[in-house]
Amino acid sequence: MALRRTIIPWITPWVIALVAIVVVLLSAGVLIRNSVAATFDTEQSVRDARTLLFAAIKAQLDEETGLRGYLGTRDPAFLQPYQTGRAQMPRLLPNLEAALRELGLPSAVTAVREMQRTNDAWNDLVATPMLTRRAPNSLSLQRLGKSLVDRFRFDREAAEQDLAVRHDELRDAFQAELTRLSILIVVAALLLLGIGLTFALLTARAWNRLDAVRQQREEARMRERELRAAYESERRVADTLQDAFLQRTLPNIPSMSFSATYVPATEEAKVGGDWYDAFEIGPNRILFSIGDIAGHGLNAAVAMRRVRDEVLTAALLDSNAQSILTHVNDHLMRGDAASPMVTAIVGVADAGTYSFEYSTAGHPPPILVEPGKSPRLLAFGGLPLGVSEKPVYNVHRVETVPGAMLVLYTDGAVEHSRNIIDGERMLLDAIAAGPGGADAAAAIYRSIFESRLVGDDVAILTIGFASEPVLAARKSA
């Protein structure tokens, strides 16, 4: 009893101190836990805001890509991503603005509002006039569109920078909270050996939580990389489509009529290098070309653009078809060893003499349609461009009559079946059955592929001479 009376007064203050320490440590632990939890919640909000930001970027890119593809091909399928992106924007940007406001990022909120206004201006001032064919100056609209897209991306980068700064602040705060938690655990271990197991359990739980957070961060980084990769891929496609698929406007002269169609393969991996061109080189004289780059993909499309420009450059120096093909072949042979093989036809249509003069480089033969006669294949031959240093390209001249039409095409128009002869026969039948004028090329394409799948790019160009009554009527007028 005496020992008990001696020990109890001595131990009582320590027990009280121990209880006080426990209370203080538990209170501090709760505060740190709440702070860490708040940090986690805020970081989740940052991730959600980033997800909305990248979704808005993708929607804007869908709008731009769809518009470019549709303007280049007039294929309604390209309008689907444009319409999808335009429908998503009114939901994504307000949600993103609300998320940034909750995070306390006023400058990012302002940037998102600017993104909304810029996107609305792009749709009202660029997309809508181009889609409704009310664009008086296409080049001016394209420049305005590029300026607005650049402004949209600048504001997006500003918002993303604010999110990155907030992410870094959260990371530092999280590290500070972890440091305080570690100190608390050490102090608790030194002062309260008896509750070491409890703190060990709390520590284990904290590390488990940290591992979960690290895993979430890694998953978020992977998602960001995937979104960035998708963004870069779609941007490359959009730029290539703009350069490669946007065909030049065909001439508009009374003595000749033109029609053309270009239908690329549906899969991105099969984007190819077909092209056609026609432009005036003198009174009633038209220089025309059509060609096909071997292979598919974005590289083929870029190579096509380069070869097509070389044809135009050579034509400015000398309009002789043989000289043009020789110039382009020399350029390819002097270039990169990986330059592709190219088939092409280059020629001149003269409405004054009703004649076609052309040279071919491994390309399918042109087809001549004269009034009252069946379509017929013309002479062709020559090595493709880019395979020999000294090829021979012959010049073929065809004297014809008023109302005649020349049909040029790429191999996709005849190689849709395994038999080239059957493909040529179907093409000749489609030409014979189709109308002339501005709808000729599209009618030929529809007749061939109405019940067949397109496995390759198809380009068709027609050049027709006006009939004598039409010319006479215009002269008298």
C-alpha cells in the first residue's frame, strides 16, 4: 500500500502528460490527415480540369480537320468530326471554366473564355462562310482561320501553364505534408513507445495511400501522353490533308469544259498520292497533268505535293510535255535515294486546233470520246518517273473534233478488281454511259463504285472541247 501510495503520486503527472501528448499527437495527426486529403482532392480537380482541356483541344482539332477535309474533297464524311467537335465545345469549355474557377485560377478562367470567343469567331467568320459557299476570298478566310486557331492554341497553352503551376504547388504541399507526417511519427515513436505499433500501422497505411497516389499520377501521365500523341497525329493528318488533298480550281473558259473527282481511301494508313491539275498557258490552251505516287500513307501524300509542284515549275519554263517529264525525272533522280516511283501524264489541250498533245510515264492510257463514237484507249508508254536516269518519253498528238472529251484517271479506277482488262472495260462502259460537262468525272466514278468498295485512291479528270454550235452562239453574243 505504501509503495502504491508512493508510485501513484509520482506516476500521475506522467500519465497526465502522456495523455496530453497522445491528445496533441492525435490532434496533429488528424490535421495533417485532413490537409493531405484536401491536397488529394485538389489534385484530382487539377486532373479533371486537364482532361477537360485536352478534350476541348481535340474537339477544336476535329472541327478544323473536318472542315479542311470537306473543303478539300467535298466528301460529307469529313463533316462528321467537324459537327461532333462543334457540338462538344458548348459543353466542354463552360465545364472547364467552372473547374478552373473552383481551383482559384482566374487567369486560366480568362484564357478559357477567350478560347470560347475565339472558337465562336472561327465558326462564324471562317467555317460557316466556307461551308455555305459564301466566302468571297478563300485565301483571306484561310489566313483569318489560321490566326484564330493560333490564338485558340495560345490561350490553351496559358490555361495549361496555370494548371501546371497549380500541379507543382500541390506536389510541393504534398511533399511538405509527408515531411511533417514523418516528423510526427518519429516524435511519437520516441515519446510513446507503447503506441509504436499503432503509429507503425498508420505509417503503413500512409505509404499505401502514397503508392496509390503515385499509381494514379502515373496513369494520369500515360493518359496525357496518349492524348498528346493523338493530338500530334491528328495535327499531322490535318496539315497533310490541307496540302495534299486540296485540289486547285479548274479553269473556266468558254471553249472547254472540265470536271474532276478525287476520292481518297478511307483508312489513314491508305492516304495516298494521286493528283490532277489543269491551268491555262495561253488563249484556248490548257496544260494538264495527272499522276500517282507509289505507296500509301502521309509520306506518299507529301511526296505527291512535291512532284506536283515540280510539274508546275517545269511548265513555267517549257510547256512541252516531254520536257516537263524529263525535268521532273531529273529532279527525282538527284534527290533522296528513297524518292518514290511516280506514274504521270502531262499534256496540252488546244481548243483552237481541237488537239491533244501529251507524254506518259508509266501511267494508264488516256481515253478519247468523240461524238457518235465509242470511247477508245490512246497510245501510252514510257518508264515511270524516278526509276531511270535517262528515260525516253515520246510525244503523242491526237487531232480530234469539236465536242470530243479526253478522260484521264489513276490506276485506282481500273484496279478495283483482279483483272485489269475487266477494270478497263467497266471504265469504258461508264464513260460511254455517263454525261459530259461538269458532272462527267463524278458520274464515271459513281457508275464504277456504286456497288464496289474503294481500295485505293481514285482521281478522274475530264477535258472536253465545246461543240461548234456552242462556240458559234458565244461568238455571235
